[in-house]
Amino acid sequence: QVQLVQSGAEVKKPGASVKVSCKASGYSFSSYGVTWVRQAPGQGLEWVGWTAAYNGNTNSAERLQGRVTMTTDTSSSTAYMELRTLTSDDTAVYFCARHSNGADYWGQGTLVTVSP
Amino acid sequence: SYDLTQPPSVSVSPGQTANITCSGHRLGNEYVCWYQQKPGQSPVLVIYQDDKRPSGIPERFSGSNSGNTATLTISEAQPMDEADYYCQAWDSSILYVFGTGTKVTVL
């Protein structure tokens, strides 16, 4: 069965960087894209960006461009999302999801807390 | 930026029909998905490409999209359908935008 398993919770200081991993199994990783979504406490869903596992192409939300990098490692079927220069506004649960027709399978989420 | 607007809340009685709208400029020209999210859980895709149901999603969930409005319909609503629902549009450049979200209460 399709599964996406994300790395554990992180606590970071303002100005630091965080890298979240998302290990896929149960499908041909290179045949799909991976999308990243975040959700601040008590708030709605916000698209972070997308990466094509088959060629590494990426696209990200305009407000995060320049701070976010998304990569994939096809040898380990793992996607990564790195966010730099963190502020308290980046405190959120970060989700990865397989992109097919929409985001059809989701990881369990990774809580990133930015605190002095 | 492209905005998608949903009503903050919708209430429905068990067994009745709930309609959740999602409004955006010329939204009918884009594909729309709908997600269900229960507290503390990851979202679940319930509708894709405007009106298609993924495997395992009950038939009581249906979707439509035309003009400036997409609609998710929950027929014969059940208490288990109580959740937050988000619409999402994307285009060929794989740019996503999510709606503001709607809290559905079944009571």
C-alpha cells in the first residue's frame, strides 16, 4: 500500500533552517510528483511547493520563493523540503503528499516549531 | 495571487444534503479537488478533477465546477462527515491554491 512517512518534530530558533524528509513506499516513486503543504496552528492549508520526482523540476509558492528548496532522492524514494531563515510565522505542521490528480496520499505531518 | 473563497461554516442535519461552495475567478477553467480533514489528522482527497471520487470514497460525496464556483455536495450526511473541507485548484504549471476552508457540522 502507498505510504509516506515523514521525519519527526523539530524545534528551531529564529533564523535557523529546517529540513523535513518524506520517505515513500508502495509505488513507483519516480513516476509521480511530491507536493508540500503546511498548516499553522488553528489555520487552513497552505501550499508550500511541488517537485517532480522524475526530473527534479520544482515550483513553490511565491511568498516562500528564495527560502524553500525541495529535492528528491530516487535511490531511497525520499523527498526533502528545506526552509531557511525561519521566523515564528513558519511554525506549522508540514505535510508531504503524492501528487497525482491532486494530492492523493499524505504523510502524517511534521510539526516545526520556531521559538527563541 | 489567486484566491479561493469558501463559507467558514455549514451546518446540516443527519440524512440531509450539504453544499459547500468554492469561489474563484473563472474557476470553471481549472481542475478542482476537495479534501476532508478531521482534527489531528492529515487531509484526505474526496474529489479530484472536479467530480471524480477516489477509490474508497463514499458515493454520497460529489462535485461540480462551472463558471466561478465549484461545489462539493454531501448527500445523506452522516455524523462521520463532520470535518473541515478545503477546495484546491491547480493548473498545468502545477501551481496549487487552497480555499479558505469550511467547517461542516452535522447535527
